[in-house]
Amino acid sequence: MVTSSLRLPKQGNSLRECEDAAHVLPASDAAGLAGPVFAAVADGASESLLAGEWADLLTRSVIDAAQDDECVLKDADHFATALAEAGDTWREWLAEYVAKREANGRPIAWYEEPKLDRGPHATVLAARFDTDSSGVTSWDVAALGDSCLFHTRDDRLLRAFPVESSEAFDNSPGLVNAFNRDHALLARHVRTVSGRAERGDQFFLCTDALAAWFLREAERGNQPWDVLCEFTRSGDPDRFAAWLERTRGEGLMRNDDVTVVHVDLG
């Protein structure tokens, strides 16, 4: 099992301004990995303050929770608990952030306070992959929002989750608010799925703009997984950025932050 990831901002922004996040454990982009492997992507909502920081904390928190309890990615209630606990960690992070701003002579400005009080929002998807001695991989995924996982084999898309059609993407996906403590509400919006995979299968974890492109291409009879493999396997962000610019320029993809994690069972 080999993992790789790429993350790039929307056109005109710097990587520092990218509000997507990805986290993979064990961390590796070159060597084969023995399972289990954990991966997560999150897409911070641009209208909220510190969305990128929340997305990053969220990916790390849900993977930590999934490492401690295998039910986290199999059960909506367990995943909702992990999301709420990520919010507790966020409160601690935010207190340190505010204190640091004050110590550096840059206290929170009055116009930042309303967004800070509302809290940042993000979508999140997390997955676990575990390969047994016979080469069969079991996988579990939990998601809230429209970041997606795609499972491919040879020239076929076997599974798209949680969004199954490019037409299903809209401007109001489910989002995790850092201050949300309504466990029942979170659990109602969580989706989970499990499955089994074979040696040679591919998985792609994508944030929404890339996921929507992926599904549109698949619906047209194309093989978008082959396109992404050209960049994930080479690990060349410059080539990926050039391709993104062309694809956006042709109107085939919305101009938004883009993240992909590729899990290669080949």
C-alpha cells in the first residue's frame, strides 16, 4: 500500500491561503505501507474565519480518534463524538491563538469578533485501510459534507461516497462547526460505509471541486483516476498546478482549493 497527497489553493491564492487540509498516518509518499493506514481530508468554508486551521485540526483529530477506536469510522454516533471532541480541542487552540495575538500586539479586531464567535466550518472525510496476509483490504469511511472517496478497479469506478452524482453537488453542503455540541445533529448528518478491496485497487479522497470534476468525467465515460495518478505518483505539484489551471480555464472545474489523497493498493 502506497499513499500520496497533493494540495493546492484556488487560482490567485498562495498555498498559505489554502483552506483545505489532508492528513495521512503513517506518513509516507514513497514506501509500501503495512496497514492499517488512516487518511482524512477536510475543506474549510471560506466564509468563516480560521477555516483552514480548523480543517487541519479536524483531520488530525478524527484520525487520532479512529486510531484509538475502530468504531469511529463505522458508526455515525462514534464519528459524531469524535467531531465534538475535535471542537473541544479547537477551543483550547483558539484560546492560545488569541493569547498569542495579544502578546504580539495584534489583538483580535472588532470586525473579526463576529466570525470568531460563530466558529469555523468545514467538511470532513476520514478512512481506514487494513490489508490482511492474503492481500484483501478492508476499508471503513465516515464523512460529513461533500468531500468524497472514490474506489476504482482497472477501468471501473466501483464506489463514490458520500456523493454519487456530479449533479448532487451544491453550495450548501453539510459542515462541521467547531462550536457545535449537538451530538444528535452531527450524527444525523454523518454517513458511513465499509467495503473490501483487492490488490491493484485505487482510492482517491478528494475535496469538493476535484470530486465534482471526477464524477463528471466518469459520467462522460472518461477515466479521471488515470489523470490523477499521473500527478499523485510523480508527486509533482507544479505539473498538477499547470493541469489545474488548464482545467479551470476550460470551465471543467470550479476555481476552489483542491486536495487529493491517493491510496494505491497496487
